[in-house]
Amino acid sequence: MSVISLKKVSKSFKKNILLKQVDLEIEKGHIYGIVGPNGSGKTVLFKMICGFIFPDEGSIFVNGSEIGKEIRFPENLGIVIDQPGYIANKTGFQNLKELSLIQGKIDDQKIIETMSLVGLGAHYKQKTKNYSLGMKQKLAICQAIMEDQQILILDEPFNSLDKKSVEIMHRLLLKFKEEGRTILLTSHNQTDIHALCDFVYQINQCKLEKI
């Protein structure tokens, strides 16, 4: 069974049609790339899968449950969409700690280990107001993976990362795939798409086309 399924999904904003009668099946344990120009609907597609917004028509299922009907937000998703906001006067660790308390799944050591995994180990006591854009992006990735989320929805996850950090993230995502996690990502860099993705879909004229 597909872990994510879109059936005849359509979405428009102010009469601007972004997606029309889109079907998509996402199978467990693969990396899927979604590509297309700015404004084509990639982020909107991801937000609908996460339950942040709803389609005008059609249905979206995550792990067999319909978003907006059977469940409001799907469980066990790690999400990087837009630039997350953080409490400026708290450290990176403290920000992640606040988020971890929502579900209470992980301890402090797990947070620190995850920060080290993405290259923030030396900065976990530094206040986020002093973080660079790249460090903030790494913190967003930490939030998305620190609870071992099995589905990762990553919208331009490599933004603001230097070459070494991108290489670290590539290895990490490929490791997650080997563990059986499912990953959807967007990137304007074709190198990222070719290096990581098992399947690639392009948004073209409001439709998803496999390429």
C-alpha cells in the first residue's frame, strides 16, 4: 500500500489554478523529487500532504488515513517547509527541546546527537539569533528528523548550505532511505535531484508528469 496517495487533487488560489486532477502514489522506502519553476505549486503540494491546507477537490491519504476527514494532521512526518521561526534568545538546543516536549518522544541526548549529525554539534549552546542562514536550515532539518520520523517532506532542504554540508545531507538522506524511510523533496539544483531521487515528477501545466 502507498504511504501517500493523491487522488484527483486540484488546488487554486484566487482563480490561479496550480494543480488540476493530480494523481500520485508514493511508496515506502524511496526518495521522490518534485521539480518545477517557482510558483508552479510544489510547496502547495507539500502543504496539502502535511494537512496545512486542503485541496479544492480530490483526496489525500497518508498511511491509509484521509487528511482533513479521518485525521487533521498526519503523524510521524518530518517537515521542512518555508523558513521556520525560532526563539531568538534561546539556543538551538533549547528551541529543539521546546519542540520535543510536544510529544515527549526523545530525551536531551537524542537532540544533541541529531544536532551533531547535521553539523551543529559545536553550536548547540549558541543562541539562534547568532545563527547564520545555513545553521538555521540545519536546525530546521534537525527538527524534521530528531524523532526518527518515517516520512520526510523537505522543501528546498539544501538552501543556504555550503558544499560540505550538502554532502553530509546527501549521505544522511540516502542512509534514511536504506532504513526504509520515505522522502519527498524539492530542489532547484539538478545535482541534488539526480544524486538522491529514485523517482522524479515535474509539475507541468498544473499536472504531475513522471520524468
